[in-house]
Amino acid sequence: MAQSMVSWTGIKSMQQHNGVIPMAIKTEFFRVREDGVVLVRTYSDINHYIERDGVVYGEAIDPEHLNRVYTETEQLIEEVENEEVM
């Protein structure tokens, strides 16, 4: 079975100080399960957590047909990891 590469990008901006810092949530092809369901991976390209329905994720793997929408948080993934180490 041939697999086609699919990718999507959602872009938003966050106003900070005197400039605009671009923030982007990327959704891209991940793999096809044995049952034929296409999985997509969603993540922040600037290493922020993403959120959906009040739950925060570092990245998400979902069946493509669910069309789940995530928002990007302002929290860097490293910030939380470093705080937990201390």
C-alpha cells in the first residue's frame, strides 16, 4: 500500500514587546495504522505546549478524520521540564 505524504500548517501570531513573535502549530502526516487509519502529528514548531479542551500536550497523535484543533500555549516545554528537575 502506497502512502502519500500530507502536511498542514496553522499559523497565528502573539504580540510581545515591540515586535511580533510568530507562533505556529504544525500538523503533519505521522503514519498509517494497520487498519488503514491515517494518523497525524500536531506540535508547536517553537517548542511550546499545545492545548485542546483544557488538556495540555507536548505533541498529539490523532486519527486524521477527527480533525482535532489545538491552540498553542505560551509555556515553553523546557521551562516545565527544568522546573521539575529542581
